[in-house]
Amino acid sequence: MAEEGQGASAFPSQYDESGMTSFDRVEAELRGEQLKLVCDLSTGSRVEVVCNVGHDVAYAKGQVARQTEIEYGRLQFYLEDKLMFDPLSFNDFPAIMANASKEVHVRVDVAPPIPESQGSHRIETWDGRSQGDGSSYKELSVRATMAPWHFPIRASRTGTCRGLEQAHLPLQLPHDVPDTGCHLKSLGGHFEWLPAAAEASQKKNAILVFLLLQKGESLSTEDMRSLLDVSGELDVEIVFMSYAGQVEVKEAMGTLQSGFRQLANSSLKTPRMMNLHFVIEPADAVAYHACWLSSVIQAWSREKEVLAFAADQRELVSTSAQGTRGGWAARVDRHMDRELPLQWAGLLCEGPRDSEDDSPWPPASSNLQGFVALAARGECSFYQKVQKAQALGATSVVIFSQDDSPIFMGCATPDPCDESLQISAVMVGKSVGEQLLEAMFPSNSSAVAVSLRFALKRQGPSMVALLGQGGGLWYNSFPGFGKLSDEIRGMGFRRSLLHRTKKLGELGNDVLRIPVLDRKRMPGSITRPWTQEQAKLVRDGSFSELDIELRLECEDHLDENCPPWDHELNLFVCASGRSQDQTNCDHSDDTIARWITAYGREGHWLTRAPAAIPLLTSESQSTLRLATWQEYIVTLVFWFRRKGKTELTPLTPQARIPLWSGGVFDLGYNAARQPVSFKAPHASKIVLTTLITGHGWGYDEANCAEFCNHVHHFEVNGISSDRLVKDNIVVNKADGCQAQVSRGVVPNQFGTWPFGRAGWCPGKDVEWWEVDITEWIRAGEENTISYQAFYNGTEYDPVPSNNSHDLGFPAEIHLVSALMFLAEPGTAPTQPGSAALADFNGALRIDPTFAAAYASRGAVRRVLKLHAEAITDYNRALVLALEMHAWLMLQAQWRHFSAQTAVAGVRHDWTREEIREIYHEPLLELIFRAASVHRSYFNPREVQQSTLLSIKTGGCGENCGYCSQSQSFKTAVKPTPMMQVDEVLEAARRAKEAGSTRFCMGTAWRGVGQKNAFKHILTMVKEVSGMGMETCCTLGLLNAEQAKQLKEAGLTAYNHNLDTSPEHYPNIVSTRTYADRLETLANVREAGISVCCGGILGIAETEEDRVGLLHTLATLPEHPESVPINALVPVEGTPLGDRQIRMGTGVTWRDMMRSIATARIVMPRSMVRLSAGRMEFSQEAQAMMFMAGANSIFTGDKLLTTPNPKFSEDSKMFELLGLTGKKPFTGPTASLRPSWADVEVEETERPGHELPQVSEPMWSAKPREVTF
């Protein structure tokens, strides 16, 4: 693609007095003389078109189509009874060039509309019948009789248009894939996109977005800023176009480009203008042979309701509007062409709300006879508003929204939607409604009469996008550009999903794909048999994972044809002997997946559901049932797969024990869910797995259970843990669901989709919540698991709300819960008496990890002895046998990892799935693997010691929910001025004397803003660096120039944590974006400074968020040189600190261990820092963390504002563990097998006892079973 801005001078001086650039003048000369076409249509009408002789026939045909609203494909141009082909220019016709007046008469034949039976896009229903319904959108029907030369683009049909798949057709339906390119003139050059070139380049997965502005439309500063942000986050090319005329387009694009440049240059960000392109051709004048976009614009154009409001014979505002869907109200009369009086009607709901003193609106009128009613959105349904207006005599209703994104208005129960109302209704934006009220009720005079005029105007789409090469066209009917960044993030998710399914299809024998439904119409629910042959395929394949791909499509892929409301959608496995109904079950015990449909849009998800595997491998005859209350066209595919090479001991789900189901959430909820006792079968891993969603709203004062934070507590054998607590921190956040667009929430739905819900979001799958509880299970004995749900720390006692509009539903918890037992494929269940022995024998395969750390046979025995003493139930003789077993395996395992893991080198192409598999490996195997990688790059005895000093404390303008220094929260930390240079240098000298080799300085501010303060910091960096110490700063956001100055002062590293995953980040802080943080990291890296970047555990994140953070770090172009892993130290007064204190839970050593070990494996050359929160972990736990790959700590008794172990305590720990401080300015070793990896044989503590030596690798051999 040609880069924007090359060769262009600054706007607006590039234009002459005629509004043309030099490029325009050359182009005008090429187009030649002006030409006037007089088009006599076979319908009897005449249309005149003004163009140039250099224009092609397609251009003139498009002008005629636009003026007459006749579909382009029905028009045929003839000159002297000879057909004029679209690609030809007018100067190709001698008769035209010989005409001196350049006024030419052409005949235009108008073909009749094609009956739907010949050309409609058809969809095969699930029961084999064929249905086609394109009546509302005939312009989108596939025209079988169109001449092939009209459209030089081959469309890949998404449906079953029989007999038409190979025909040359116009691109017109979403999901179609173009195989021709685009070549458009832009400011400073050309924009070009060619399929072959895109496929061969790094841009093959780039999202291509055309943003098409209506005449006179512009982007707000907020819109431009969000587009700059998203262009930095995603691989996206954004092309701006306009439907305005030639001269207006150039002016509009120049102004837009200038606005983007000013915004980019005035921010801390590095401008990302190379991804933005500004086309100077009118969008509806682009020739078909120049870009496939033309056919899409023609096909996707719509008649939109346009409202013009006036007062005192002066125009107030003109705006487009959204109508109703579903036929519950009359359509706007397209022949209405007169001014109609407007009357303010308030909320138009039954009840006293409009007349209350605290109402924000002017007094509403009850006299609507003959008026168009103006009403505010909210309090009651659209149907109730229009019904009341009709009863009061209104001729129509105009509703203004709660924001400037009006929506199509639907109808749902309990309203009688099949009883159609006789008046029409439309919706406009909030700002339009407020402007009308200001005009109707001026503050300094009496009420003013306002009128409006309805009109229907044909408009092209505001956005057309392509999801990368082969990704298909993307459609959205949303008005305006206010939500574009979310839309593009949604495209990014869909594009990654398509990439994931493609990769799954390339895994060969490791994947089993079973199509269940292929674009079948689902009228509410649909069933399919799950055969014993299919179950056997899954059993025999020993698959450990299941991804369920679900597509919900609407007729012609149009939002207008989608169900208007969100509903719960469940997938059940009904089986004889287990389910109450073998074919139409709906119990939670039969549930294997859950989704929430979108408000009026399609959806596509790939949902992880390993808990379904035991039900799908049963030998009982089963039926799959997909059920909701809506109608969709459904595709359902099961992707069974084995874990990749990252899994050392693959475990497969072997059994599932159901626990509790949900119900009405009130005082009786917990009493009805008694503890469950069970005797655990032998398994290598036991997982608590649940789906928990809250439903019901408007019925009680707490608005439960959809919009209240109910917290779910589980206990295993009387043991509580924060890992066993699930809450809903995004509930009631205005953007709680909107912030999850990049995790699969369908963007820009209708209704209240952005608001956070309890356990779910509209337009997203419900993720299984899984907790490994193996460590708390007593194998072979009776176990108990219990469950309770609370609201505000107590059992929920709902207080009825004062709901005068009869809306809302009682609170309910929809719960699926089960225990899942995993074991190695083919593992036979053991007797209870031998379960403990088998478990310990399996675990001991990994105990040589500790032997590698101490590098001696005697140390192996000492570690094993400690383990045996901790498990008093085992026969002491077991230790001796296991010692021999461990030593025999040590050499083979070490050789395996040296060859397989370490040599693999540094990767930057990790997938989330790979990192997720690593993170969830059995803990001891994970530690061993991480320890092996660590020893391939670092001396395991060396640990970097760093000191962190807060040189400017408190008063920070950010609102990070964990931070005691934020001025947004009331904490004990008081703002202090920045420390003097001498004070900082003295602290650095003390740190060096105590053994620190890196000195870090932190400030509590958003970014480096004050010049004097920054000068002091540069001095501090220079002086500390002169002491021979590494220097590090954490100063917030940093631009490129500031990073350069820090580098010149001698800065070694810059810390700027990402905190958590991109998806969870908006729940933690809203005053800066994830893109801001990534931009700072890029500036630091560009300046040549080492990057220190990690995250925090314990900030209400899920394990998937931890995986997401590590994935972000591990896929950066260069890994951070330092990766700090912090455990939240709760501070009273901060939202996240108060949450942890209230729940009485914190980060466990296991959580830290898994994060550290995973970071070590995926970023092998990085220093992994055991950072904040160390005081919560014992020295034994910290020793294990060093074993897992941590090789850096913060020393000193304070980290910014929170406590930390003292120098003396760390010195004792280093001496006890045999650790030494790492010298400054040293990196990882280049050797993949350091000399200390060769294990020496020590004399055993027991005289006369010798261990056999082995020379052959034994990695492939299974450990012997030890019996007595």
C-alpha cells in the first residue's frame, strides 16, 4: 500500500484559488472536455448527467442510478443502438468525440426487477426445506441475469445460491471475498490494495477499513483520537472517503488529514499516520474497474429516515434516524411531504415520573392529538411509549436516545408485539433531542412551536471493511462514527478467530473436526444425534481439549434481520440413563456450553469446553440440543484436539460428577444447596468447573442478579481460598462489557450492551470458570465440597423495587457446576488403597528438578527425605525406592530438556493457546521445565538485587485501582514533593553498600511533564550511573524525546508495567489506555533503553488474564529485559485493596510460581523479577520461585509505599540457599549447557548404599511402579 503523505505539501496551501492542486489539474487535463449526457429512459423519464469525456460509462450509469433510485444492474446504455460497455471511456466512442457541442443523447433501457424466485439468496433450512426471504431488501438479491462484463469481480458466495457460484457477480453480501484490487487517488499519492500483493506481504492479515463520510459529515476529536489508538493496537489500514462532490472531497480530506496530524503531534504518542489514507475521489464516483468497493456501496445503500426540524420558519437541525424492526409499529410514510407539529411528551410511560419535581425534563403535555410526540428514551419499553402516544392521538413518535447512537427499536415480551400499532416511530440522537427541547422551551420566553418534515433519503454505507486477505466483508448498520474503535477491535477478534480455526485445520492427526450443524435454520431450538461412532472416535483419540465453534447468522448477514434482543443460548448433551428427557433435555447437568446472543447482530465464537468431553465420550446413546428463544442460521463445529508439545504429560478428561444447579436468588438459595460428599476416583488432576451467570433486573432494589455483584464461595474439605471465590467486578460499570470487545463481545450492538453484567455479556460466550483443586483432595477417602452465594457479604434478601412500569424479572442464578477428573490416556482406575502410592509415584517423576538445583546425588536424597517427612502416611521404606527411581530419571530428563527445550531458542510467535497449556501444566512438571530453561541461559545461583526508591510520592492523577498514591482514592499516603538530588544519591550509595547492583527511581505522576523536575531526574540518573550501578526509572508515560534524553544521561532500564491482560486492563484503570502503555514501551525501546515490564497478580484477574499478559509480553518484537511479577499488597482505601481485605484472600505461592515459571519458559533470556508482595511468602516458597526461574528481587524494607523484606533478611536467605548477587551490566549466558549441569556423584549419607549409573536416556520409559 502506498504510504500517505509522500510528496504532499502542507494543507491548505496546496490548493489554488479554484480549489485544485497541481495533481488535480493534470488529472483534469486527462479527463478532457466536459460532456453532457441526456439519458432517455425506457420508463419515459429523462435524466441529465454532467461528466468528462475521460469518464467511463460505469460512472455515468452510477449517476443515473443514484438520481432515479433504479438498481445499477437494471440499466443498459445504448448509443446509436449500440451497447455501451461499462469499462469504456466516452472518448472511446468516435460519435461522441466528433460532437462539437459535447451534448449527447443516449438511450437507457431499464430491465424489470427480477422475481425473488430467480435471484434471491437462498438458505437451506435444517430439515432440508429451502427458504428465501429477501422481501425487505430486494436490492441485496443476487441478480442471475446481470451481464458478466458489468461486474469484473467474482464473489465467493456464503450461502447456497444454486447454480450461481461460478457466475461473475457484484460483491454485495457481508462475508463475500473480493479477488480483485483497489487503486484510489489519495492525498500525496495513491492507495493500492491487491489480493496477490496482500497475500504475499506482511499485511495479508491486516484489516482494511473504508470509512465513508456523508456530505458535510466530519469526525470529532474524540473519534479521531480513538482511531489513532486502535491503529496502534491492531494491524489495520484505515481509508477515509466521502460522498461529497469532487472539490468538497479534497477539502474535507485535507482538513481531516490536518486534524489527525495535529492530534498525533500534540500527544505523547508517536504519530501512526502511515496506516491512515485520505482518498480524494468521491466515494460514489469510483469506477467499478478501479475498486470492488463500488459494487458494495451500490448494493449496501439504503433508504434512511431523515428528519428536518424547524422553528419560526428557520431550520433547526436535520438528522438521520433509525426506525423500528419486527413490524410492531407502522413504517414512516414515504409519501409524507408536509410539515408536522411537534409536541413534548416526556417519557411516555405509565406512572408519575414525568410530573415529579426532580424530573430533568420540562413539563410534558398530555395533548398529543394531531401532533408528532417527542419523547425521551428510558423507564419503559418502546412499544409502551408508542402505544401510549397512539392512545393520546399522536400521529407519530420521535424518541431521542441516551447517547448519540440511535438504534433500531425492537419489541419483546411481555409486550404484545404481534398487535401492531398504527403509528410510526423513529429514534434520533441525544444531542438532537436536547437541541429540540432548548428550542421548544427557551429560558427567556414562552414555548416555541417546532415542526418537522419526514423524508426518505438513499444513503450509502458509512463503513465497509475487509477482515484481511480471505477474511470476507464486514457489515454494520450503526449510524455515525462514534463507536468505530470498538467496531475495529471487534473485527480484530473475528480476524484472529478465523486465523485460529485455520490453524486448527492444519494440525492434522492432533485434531478431530466434527461438523454438527452447517448453516441450518434454528427456529428456537435444534437437535442432532450424537452417535456412538462419534463418541468412540473421541475416546480413541485421547483428546484433552474441546473448542466449540458457533456461528449465529442472520438473513443476508444483515443486522436488520437479526433478533433484536439478547438471550441465553445453551448447548446440552441429552443421554439415556442420565437426562430426564433423552432428546429435549434442559437441565444444568446436561449443559456443556453457554452463550448470550447479541442485540440485533450476528456472532461467531470459539469456546473452550473440555468439561464437555466426559459427556461426549459416553457409551450411551446421546442427542445434542441447542436451545434459545430466537431464530438464527447456525453453524456448529466441534474441534477436539490434543495438547501440543508444550504438554509433557497429556491429561484427558475421564469423568465428570455434577454438583449443583441454580435457581431463584433469595434467602432460600444457599439452604437448598447442601454440601456434596464424594469419593474421588484415581486421577492426576481434579478440577472444579462452573458456568455462573446472573439474570433478572428491575424487580428488587439491588437490581439483582444481572446487575449486582453476587459472590460465589466454594470450600473443599473445609479449606477456603481466594482461588475458590468468584465475583463479578465489572457489574454496573458503564463500559464493563464494551471493554471486552477484544475478548469476543460483539461490538456496537443495540440496547444496553455496553453495561457490565454478572458473569456474562451480550454477544459473548460464557467462559468456564475452572479451579484445580487436586491439592485439597484426599485420594481414596471421603471428600466434601460446599458452595454458597452472597451479596454484600450476606445471604441475599431481595427488597422489592418501586417499579411502576411493570418491567423486570426476579433474580436468578443460572449455575452449572461439576467436578472433572483428568488422567493420562488409558489410565486404569486404581483401588483406593493404592491411590496415594500411585499419586506420589507419579509426582516423584519430577522431583529430580530439585536435584538439578543442588547438582548432587546427596541433595536428591535430602529433598526426597523432606518430602517423605511431610507425608506421614507413607511407609518410610518408600523413600529409598523413590530415591533410586529419581536418580535414574535425572540424567535422562536433563538430556531431554537440554535438547528439546533450551535449544528451541527465543520465540516471539507464541499463541495464547500455547502459553495457556504451559501455565496449566502439572505444577512440578512446570517447575522442572522452567528450571531447565533457566539453566540454559543463566547461572541459577546468581540473583540480581535491585533497590526501588520513591523520589516523588502521592498525588498521582491516574486512577489505577491498586495504587495507594492515586489522588482518586482516600489512603494513608500523603503527597510529598520530589526528593532532592543529594538525598537520592545518598540512598543509592547505601543500596550499593548493601549489595544492590541496580537502583530504581519512581515517581507518582502520569508522565514526565515538568521540565525542571525532569532535569533533576536526568542529573540523578547520570550520578547514580557514575557509581557503577545500573539505573532504572519508572516515571509514567514517556515520549520519544524524553526517552532519548534519559538514554543520553546513562539510564539502563525503564519500568512501565502493563499490569494485566488487554481485556482486563479497562477494569483496573481508565485514565490511560493499554495502547498508551505500549506506546511508551516502543519509545523506550527505540531510544536503546532496556525495557522492564511485567504485571500484578491479585487485581481481580482470572488465570486467563495472566495468560493474556504473558502472551502480550512474549509476542513483543523484543522481549523485555526484565519482567517483574508482583503480588498485590492490599492498601486500605484503594478499590482492589479493599476488595482483597474484604474477601480475606490474597495471591498464593502457587499463583506466583505458575506465573514466574511460565514467564521463564516463554521469555528465556529475560530477568524474571520476584517483585512486590514477597513478605507474604515463606523462604521455602521463595526458594521454589527461584527454582522456577526468578533471578531478580527488590531489596530494602520498602517498595515505593509498601513493605518489603529487609537487607539483612535477604542476606540470610541468600546464604541459606547458596545464592550470590548478580554483577551489574551482565546478561544471560550464551551457553546452552553450562558446566555446572554435569551432575557430580557425591557419597551418599548412608554407608554402603550406592546408586547405579545409567548411560542411556530413559525419558521415554515410564517410571516403574514401586510395590511392597
